[in-house]
Amino acid sequence: MMTIVLIVTTEPEPVEVERWGKISYVASSFCRPSVLLLCLAGSIRNAAGYVWAYNVQLYFENIGQTKTEIASWLSWIPMVGGSIGKLYYLFSYS
């Protein structure tokens, strides 16, 4: 959304039609099937992460772990996983 605001407000335009042309161009680029599919896949992945985290917490509570122990172990998993993923990306595409 910020991109649309920046594109529309960067240059003063004498004709209102050109402004709406820019807005429609930006909006049409965001409505491409590939971008919409990417947004859908990202939202499904995000929802799956929330479901996984909720169920893992319930599992560990049922086997006798305290909330503090669960938080201490599960809080570093995204950091380590993200770091490993970034290193994999750097070394596999260089």
C-alpha cells in the first residue's frame, strides 16, 4: 500500500487521468495470478505455523513440562531454523 502512495505522490501531475493510470498499473501488477498465489501460499504457511505451535505447546504440557520450559525451548527454534535456512540459501545459490 505504501508503494502505491509513493508512486502516486512522487510527481505532481497536471492531468488526473495520468494519476489513475499509474494507480491502475500498480493495482494490476499486484493482481497477477503469481502474486495472488504467493500471498495465498504465505498465509497458509503462516497459519500452519500457528497451528503447529499451539499443538506442540499442548503436547508438552500433557507430558509434564512447565510453561517456562516450553517457552525456553520453543523460543529459539525460529531463530536457529531461520539462520540455517539463510545459510543454506547463501551457499546453494552462490
